[in-house]
Amino acid sequence: MQDDMEEMSCEISMMPEIYSRAVVTIAASTAKSVLEGFIDRRKFVDHVFPEILMQDSVGKTSVLGLVKTQFFEHQALALDRRAWAFQEHLLSTRILQFRRHQIRFICPGQTLNADDCIDGWGSLHPGYPRAGFSLSSEADADAFEAVWHDTVTKYSERCLTNSTDRILAFSGIARMATKFTKGDVYYAGHWMSMISRDLLWSTPNARAGSSSDFLGPSWAWTGVNQRVEFGGVLKKTDLNSDGAKRGKHRLIWEILKVKMTLVDQRAPFGAVQEAILVLRAPIRCVWLKWWFHGGRFRLSPIQPIPGTGSQMHLGEEVESIGLLWDNPRIDTFGTSYYLVLAARENSWFGIRGLILRAIDEENNDGVGRYVRCGHASMD
């Protein structure tokens, strides 16, 4: 199946049914690969009871039993760092988890949206969203948005052997989320109802060595092999239609449409061949200057882009703008970039936007093509 992309795509799309309908999922949490075992030898000073002697095929004797101990494992193990195992955990209704010193029986859907589990134990799920997807189907949009962002962030921290599986290993979760999205449309990791704000995701700790393979469109979080955060994303309560209140932002850009081509049309939450996002927004060509005293950037305007409106007013130089690059390999200097404005308050302070790089000259209809390079803000 691994060598047949059509068959693999079909099987991946069935993961929600496979795991949610399984009586129990057995998790070998300590194994780093399929070549490793997961029943490790353990040494305890506490008394083991009952002592059940077991003999293997070569005649070696071991003791099987229970240990009374106050020790509780909180650390993440090998399986807790693997991206594919993330959705397998969230999709399962019951999990028998083999850890280094303990065996746990977990019902992920039965945890409360609080610090403790229903049985009084501490958090059993290191590296997983606290609420899981235990929201009721009547949960409001704000509750779903918070869980969705937390889920994406936790998933994005995990490792993949093949970086091109970035969107595939999350597809089961996206499909499961449709029971909360009420007919919303999914585009490469984003929901259309949230996309005008969620495009402001960022990678605060972008690391070197990112994949050069196509993972997804640059505007989508699935397009980078980095930890993704939504701290710069504006909540609905942050917005004000007229921008009159101090501390309230007004969305400047308008998402017109998304044109997406899937690798397999039968898998709407799966791999993307191409996805072009069309928006209308103020945009300006800029040069970046490093500001040594603040560890931030100065933004020097070059020229406005014709036909983008007069809502972007740059002086000779805007100081102390915070930039979070999606990929640290980006050539910061010696290249002109484009600042596209997403939201702002009444002044330049409180702006949110993106830094883009042009990949194509404007065609006959006056529309340019760009790729996303990072997140921009000025507070």
C-alpha cells in the first residue's frame, strides 16, 4: 500500500472510521520505530504482587505483576512526538497505552475541559489539546476556534519521517471536525469562516533545515514544516467594524476566493496540488533594515502598488516592526518585499499583516502573484 499513492490516499481517508470504531487502540508508546519492542524490562524496589512467573521460548524466566507506587509518568514518550500518532490518539475512543513503567487505559473523549481528568488524575495527555474534541455538537464558534488553534499548534510540534505528510497526517482530525463546522469549507488546513483572521498564524521559533518539498500553499500553516502558533490571530472580540474603539482592530483585507486543486478528489481533507488565495488589500513594496538596538526591523517604503487604495500610509521609515519569518533560510536583506495589511487600529500602532515576495509580474488584469514569507506586527 505504501507504494500505491491511490490506495494509500483511500486508506488515509478512512482513518476516522477505523480508529473511532475500533474497540480499543493499543499504543506502543516507548517504541521509536516498528523495529523496536515496547514491553521493556523494569527494575523496582517496591514489592511486586502477585508474582507471576513467565518463561519465554528460550527458557528465560521473568516476573509479571503489579507495583504499588506513587510514581506517575508525565513525560512525553516516543509516540507522543510522532505526527501520525496524534490523530490516531484523538480519533480513538479507547486506548491501551504501554509506557515505560505503567499501562494506562484512556478514553480521550471523556476528559473534561479542565486541569483534571474525571477520575481525579492529572493530565494524561502530554502534547495533546486539553479539551480534545470532546466539545458537544452544539458548541459555539468561539469554543471550536480555541480548540482548533490549540490542536493545530500541538500537532505542528510533532515529527514526520516524510515532511510531505504534513497535511495528510492531520486529515482525519479535519474530517472529524466537520461535525462542529456546520457546512464550512476546508482549504489546506483552514476553514473558510475563520480564514480572514487565521492567515495571521506565525512561526515564532522557526528552525533551520526546513523541507524544500512542496507541503502546501505558502499562505497555509500546512505549507511550513515548523511549529505554528496563533497568538497574533485576532479573535472576533478584537474586531470593530468602524475601528472607533481604542484596542479594537478593523479588518482591512478581504478574502475573495480560494482556488484549490486536490491530489485526490476523493480526499477533500488530503494533499493539495495547488491552492491560490485571492484577496484585496493595501500592499506596498518595502526594504528591510535591521535595527540593532531593538533586535527588530525598520521598514523603508519604496513605492505603493497602484490600485490598492489609500488606506496604507507609510512615512519615510517605520521603526520597530516585529517580523516572524516562516522559514529562517529566507534572504532578509538585498531583496524587496511586500507588506500586505490585514488589520489595524486608528494609527500605525496595532497593525497586523504579512510579508510577501513577488513570484510573477502583474498580468493583464492587474493582479500580482506572491508567496508568503512571514508575519508582521506593530504594537
